[in-house]
Amino acid sequence: MLKLGPQFMDQVVKSFAGCFVFPVQDIPELRLVDTTDIEYFPDKTLILCESEGIYRFDRESNKKEKGNSVIAPTTGPGRWIKIK
């Protein structure tokens, strides 16, 4: 059996902690998140939309909005893609 030490787990926690941002209540609020600053919203950032689920930020995407599965921010590049 593979045993993972506390240093490994610390790295895992630090890796994921940087990927999540504050939650939003609904899709209109998700659209209002300004994604301009790459330091705060790097590619693959995750966000919880409390009414819909978890979304992954795709900084390079310019897909057309599609229901609640692809959301375009009002300000800034990229798209929020719903994780199924």
C-alpha cells in the first residue's frame, strides 16, 4: 500500500487552494466577475455558482454562451464552463 506523508498532502492542499475563488449566488453574478486580471483568474480557476454548480474558467475560450453550460463574463476574457 502506498503511504503518503504530510508534506505530500500539504502540496496537494496548496495546489487546490489556489484554484478556487469566492462563490457566487447565481449566473447573473457569475457574469459580473471581472476576469481581466490573470493573477486572480488564471486559466482553470474553479468557482462555485451556488444555484448551478461548479464552473472552470477557460481564459482562451470565446465559445458562444449556451444555456447554463457556457457563461461569458461581462468584463474580461474567457468563458466559465460548467463541470458536469
